[in-house]
Amino acid sequence: MADNRFMNTAAADASQIDVGLRSYMLGVYNHMTIALLFSGLFAFGTKMLTTVTGPDGGLYLTSLGQLIYASPLKWVVMLAPLGMVFWLSARMNSMSASRARTMFYVYSALMGLSLSSILLTFSMPSVARAFFVTAGAFAALSLYGYTTKRSLSALGSFLMIGLFGLIIASVVNIFMASTAMHFMISVGGVLIFAGLTAYDTQDIKNMYRAGDSIEVSAKKSIFGALRLYLDFINMFLFILQLFGNRE
């Protein structure tokens, strides 16, 4: 006959892990949500500071707008988030959790500054529509990645290959300027980052260890939030490219 003491201990351990995992994943989503808010605030704030409405109702760049969007500084604005995300990914393990969190939020603010240009390119209704479509798709895909019992490891490897192909195709199309290729890249981008959302969620969940210290668990949640933040932003941009209305 089974010893109920061992059964009760196993049940208690499982319950402890379940509570810890929920707290860990909640931290991931909270960090990601705050980062998205920072990006949105900095994007809208930058637009307000860099544009002015003319007598004809059109938008015109202020002197700050000329500096950010029409001078060599625009390359710094565009490339700074890319450089910082590589630096942050490489250095996060050597940082304290509080510093990693601060640098993640600084990165999200820089990303907002860089993304402010889309508010000049696309109409606000189409930006809002793309955001809510992305939010709905992200929620569904992340929930699938969290709840599915099927391993998505093979899918992750396939998607990473597809991501490198997407980058190469995007670089090639800079010179070709093909509308058809641009459409295919946008469709491929949506599909790849949709898949990565599910894969990354499962992988972040699997990173959790009940025996981790508070510091280690906090850094894992911040790194997980960074991965999901990038999935969300990229999926949003590709959806906007597909369905956005240009000003």
C-alpha cells in the first residue's frame, strides 16, 4: 500500500513548483508590458516634440525633427537599439537583476525613439489596428506555448533558420526595391515571429527552476521578457507593413 506521507510530500512539492512558476511567468509578462509602455510613451513623445501642424493641416518637422530624422544622427537613432540589444543579451548574466531590469527599460525607451518614425509614416488608426491585432495574436500564441505538452524545440530550430533567411532577403530587397518581395518578406516575418512567440514562451517556461535564488530567477524573467518583447515588436512591425495605411 502506498504511503500517504510520500504522496502528500510529492503533492506539496508540485504545488510549490506551480506557484513559483506562475510567479516567475507573471514577472516575465510584467517586465515585457512595462517595456512596451516605455516604447509607446517615447515614440509618441518624440513625435510630439519633432513635428508641428502647419496652416494647411500637414505635419512638418521641427528643428529637433530635422536633427533626428534628416541628419546623420538618424543612423544613430536607427542602429542604437540594435547595438544595445546585442550588448544587453551578452552582458545580462554578469549584471545584477536590478541593473539588468534598468538597462532593459533603457533599451525599450531607445526602441521607442527609433520607432517614432512609423508614427510619421503610417496613419494613427492603422498603427492602433496593427497593435491590437498583434496583441491578440501574441496572447493566443504565448498561451499555446505555455500550455502545450508538445515540445517546440524542432520548430525553434526551423524558425531560426527562417529568421536568418528573412534578414538576408531584407538586405537584398534594399537594393532590389521589389514590391512583391517586400510583401513576401512581411508575410514571412509575421509567420516567423508568430512561431517564435510560442517557442520562446515554452523555452522561457522550461528555464524555470524551483531551486533558483531570487536573483537568478529575476534575471531569467528579465531575459525572458526581452525575448518576448522582441517577438511582439517585430510581429507588430511586419503586420503594420502588411496592413498599415501610409500617410
